[in-house]
Amino acid sequence: MKCLKYFCRGLIIALLFLTNPLLAQPTFQVWSPDWIFASDYGTDQATWFVDSNSFELWIVCAYHQNTDALSDIRLLVSVPDGETGSIVITDVPYTGTNEPTFIGMYSDPSFFPPGANFNSHYPLDGAISDFIIYDMDPVADVGIPIFEYNADNYGSISPTNSTGQVKRYLVTVSGYSWVHFDMYGRETQGIDYKWKSSWDVMPSRYDVTYISGLNTLQMLEPNGSENLVAGHIYVIRWWSTGSISDVLIEYSSNNGIVWNNVNVVPNTGTYNWLVPWVDSSECLVRISNADDPNISDTSDGVFTIGHNTVPVVSNVTASQRIDGSKLVDIYYDVNDVDGDLCTIWVQVSDDGGTTWNVRSRTFVEGSDVGVGIAPGTGKYVIWDCGTDLPGANGTNYKIRVYTDDDDGDGPGVMLPVPGSWFPYQNVSQPEDWIFVDSLLIDKYEVTNVQRQL
């Protein structure tokens, strides 16, 4: 069960209005353009959260198809039971919004009008909250298109087919650890009326909560459906608010049944993760406040960790030019399922492939040889045979192309180094070249730093 899920700013709002009426459109909504995330936090479910003690608050009033009037509009402000503080609510200048009128403060929901049959809604409980009521009348249908500000499922903003009025206020809070904003009022249809509230369609979704010093975390990557390669470095990314110093990073390879510690790291928003040697399509990453594990977030969906696939070379052809240049044209294809860059060697044999110890180190610039070669077809190498083998002549020469993507296929893997010529020099002699037979070397041998050979 995720303790926190939220959706960052930047929602794309549809420009086309719905042609058919929406089912159960809310009549009253409270929303803030200064929200930082939407959904659940502790006991408060599906709400728009703000963490600044000064923010803009909108009350949204919808006139539906059969609505004749909206009246007795009340802003219901819930604050922690027994706490003291202050709330200042003023209109946003030049928006046509009137100042609210303070009605009173109550210790229980006895202020509800007679006949109002409201659903159960957090935090409308005298044991949890005290309540402050403001009169927000009048409200009219001024023709403003009304959107649905739904805090469920990480937040969404959708057009409706209703018009009405949106009143904008500036709110400043001090002293209270949290403040919850709802609204209710009376809808008149002909000779009938009903009491409506911001929670009558659902027990939550259309309200705003301010929390002082709010600490939150959101997992950005991996967040589901990614394909990670064991032994690779993957950058875990997250987002946070508040004052979280360090985070605990964990992973699961069985959809959250068992969690394995990765590291406790500073809350920088990124971590270079050496992907573990597991093979699973049910992996998750969880990030938590190291000082408070209740503040955490987990990948929205599972992702896959698999082992690296060894690259394959095929279709090798070689031909010596007949223009006297002693250049050899070599073509090959290299395929790597993981898309890794490859290291390419060219090996030469002068005895039909029994041994591969002929010097081959001089290649024309731009040849697809060495490190950082992308997989693909029609790769092209020009070997300067005349420089490496001056005066050589024979009929048993063979060429082969060798590749590796430097990722290995398991922990402690040994990297193959093909036999080849290497420069050699000591302090008393000029540079010379020596041939070294093929060998295996550990990635971390000698320096404990991965080397690209």
C-alpha cells in the first residue's frame, strides 16, 4: 500500500468540452492552483495538497442543466482539535470576488443546516477537528466554463458541460499544523432544493489541505515497464518536498513481497544504482525518508531486470585492394540485442586460422574498430596491411572480427583480451612492439576501476 502518491504540475487540460452531461458532476469544489501533489497523505484521502502558508484558494460553483440558483454557500475550514492559530482570507483583486464573511468557530459539526444529509467525510469529526465557517454568498451563473478538479488517482483536471462562477481568494495560515478546506450550500431546482457539498459526489476528491512543513517523496524512475540490464548502472530519480535529509533506497524482485536494501543516500534526487544480478519481470524500487519510513513512494508498476546479451558478429568479408596500396577492406555486421556500444578487434592469421598472432594495429581513420562502435550492418574497416606487415606475401591469410560490449554476463566476469600486438618500451630502449597471447582479465583487476580494453 503506497503511503503517498502524487502527480506533479503540468497537467494537460483538454480544450474540447464534453457533448454529453457527465455523471455525478460536483456542484461545489475547492481547489488551489498552488497545489504540489494530489491524492492521499496519511488519513486524508484524495485531496489537493499545498505546503506554503500563503496560497490561492478557489471555490468552484457549478450551475447544472436544471439548477436555478445556488445560495447559503459556506466555506468549511477544519483545523486540528485544540490547536490555536489564525487564518486570513481575502479576495484576489480585480477578479470580481467579494470578501468572505466570518460566521463562527465550532467544536463539532452541529453547524450543519437542518435537513442536510451529508456523507461521512474526513476530517468532519469533533474528536479530530475544530471548524471555522465563512459565508461566501452571493454566487451566480456568470457563464464561466466549469472544470472538474479531481484529486483522485494522482490528480486530473477535466472540462464539464456546466457553467457557473469561480471565486478566487488569498489564504494565509499561521499556527496550525494543517488546515482542510471544504464547502457546502443549497441548490434550488424549481420549487425544490437540496443541500450539496464538495464531498457529496464522493467522500473526498474536491477539497484542499494545507500541511505545514510537508515532507513528501515521489518516485520518478523506474516507475514501471522499464527493461534494466543486470550489471549496468541505472539512474534512480525521485522528487521531494520539505526537509528530508537522507533517503533509504530498496528494491524488490517479487512485486514487493521481499525488499532488499540498496543504500541510504543524501536526498539529491538521483542515485547511480548498480543493477543487481537478478532475473525478474516483477521488480520495484521504493524510496523512503530515512528518518520516517511512513514517508515513502514505490514504483507505480513493475519493471524487468535481465542479463546482458552477448553481441554477435556476422557476415565478415575481406579483400585486398589491387591498386598497390596494400589496404584491406573489411566488412561485417554486429548485432547487440541490448543496444550497447561495442568494442571491435580485428585479428589476422597467416596459417589459415590455426593461430591469430599476426600484427594488426594500423587502421585508416574512421574505421569501425576499437571502442564505442554502435551495433549495425555494413560496418567497414580499412586495415593498412602494408604498414603492419611490410613485404609480407602469402595465400593462407584469414581475418576475423571479434567483439564484446564490456558488460559481461555475471558478477566477477572476466573480460577476454584477444592476442594482439602491444607497444612496449623501457627506460633504456626505444619503443618496440610485442605480441601477447589472448588472456582474461577481471574488470576490476589492479586498480579496482573498470577499464575499457
